[in-house]
Amino acid sequence: MQRELRLDNVGRRHSLRGPWVLRGVDLAVAPGTLVRVEGANGTGKSTLLRLIAGIDAPTEGRVTGRPRTAYVPERFPSALPFTALAYLIRLGTVHGLSRRQAAGAAGQWLERLGAAGYARTPMARLSKGSSQKVAVAQALLGEPELLVLDEAWTGLDAGARAELERAVAERTAAGGAVVFVDHDPGRLAGAPDATYTVRDGTLHRRERPATAPAGPRVTVRVQGPPGGRLPADAHRIAALAEETAPGTHLLTVPASHSDVLLRTLLTARPPWHVVSVATEEPHGPEDRR
């Protein structure tokens, strides 16, 4: 069973007598949660994510309960002596996959991210956007228990950005945890279980004001098979779940997670019947039945 990742009184500086980049950081990341990290440039967000991912070790304090982790860095080293596919297969074996499994997963993620046409292109010849797609694919190959994303959407086209949002929803629905930084304040709006701000070298949990818009949400009304129970993955994805009548449920989910929720319901055995789907904007609903 996946454990909770904990940072206890963690500090980090880059040299013995250098200034503290972070200090006194306490953070718990539970399985199945989505955590957003915010802060101005240079405040230590990337340093925090490298500590969470296990790339850097803390100078003081300790990190415990580390799950199987994958990481997309802010700057991906694209000038590597591999084709995109060869690189992903190699990384897949590092994640514990066989070469055959790694090749299959690599092909699947390149296809999903719109980069299948570049599979046999040398990494050094890829554009920044295509290179970023490979960076995202390598992190998703092994279905990590913890996914750490440092500005991972930067450089992606609209289709790949949407696909990465779906992948985040899939990871949390499967019980994994995701920690991310992104410059777009609307990224995954309404979806994070917690938001933290890095300020003055410390970490502060940000409480969302009750009046703040939570971003668009989708309300799904579903009818289950006789005697059926709502799939556990659907419970994990939905922000709210209400049984309005025997076998009929009303589920509310952030818009970024709606595709994953619908796929979960329709691929359940036996499948659930989707009665209606409505988009609810922060200031009013728009019915899409």
C-alpha cells in the first residue's frame, strides 16, 4: 500500500555557508491527492519540487514515506544521444518495465500527446514543444505513485496540455498523488485538494476564500445497474457525490477531470448509464445535455 510522503522541518541550501533557499518546511502528500504549489519566481518552488521528487536531499530535516516517483523538470535536457522512442524505452526499463512493456507504453503516450510522428527522431533535433512531450511521456510510462510536475505544461500545444490534465486526473483516480507548479493560475482550476505558497523560504498553505471562483465544474447524473455500487474510482474523482434516488447518483467534478470520470463510468463492468452532463461555470450553469 502506498504511504503518505512527509517532509518534516526540511531545509535546503546549495552550499555549506550559502543562504537557505527553504527552511522549516512541513508537508504531507497523501495518496490520491492533487497539490498545487505557487509562488513568485525565485522563491524556491523548483527546489521544493526537487526535494519532493527525491532529486535533491534536504540539508536538514527529513523526508519519509517516499513512493515510486516520476518527475518532469522545468528544463528538460533534450540534447541526448537517443531517438525519442529509444530514450523512452530506456527510461521505461529504469521504471521497472520490460523492454516490450516500455515500448508499448512509450508508443501509447507519444500517440496520446500527439508526438507519435517523432518517435524515431533524434532528441537533439526535436523542437522545444516536441521535447517537452517526451519529457511528459517519460514521467507517465511507469504509472508512478507520485507524479511531480514543474511547469510541465510550458511549451505544449493545446491538445497535449489537455491530455496532460487528463493524465493527472487518471493518476489521482488510481490512487496516485500529483504535485505541480504552473504559471497559469487557471490550470486545473477547482481540482487541487490543497494549494501551498512558497514565500520567504517557507511554505504556507493557502485557504481559498469562500467567495473565490473555483473554476468550471461538470455535473453528471448517472443510473447504475440494479443493485450496483458506484465504482470506487468514480468516488475518488468526484468532488461531490450524492445518491438522489436508489441507483441514481449526481456527481460533480472539476471540468479538467470530467473525461476521466465519464470513461470510468462507461468502462465499468457492468457500465453505468450517463443520464445527463451539464457544465457549471463559476457564475452560472450552462446545460450541455
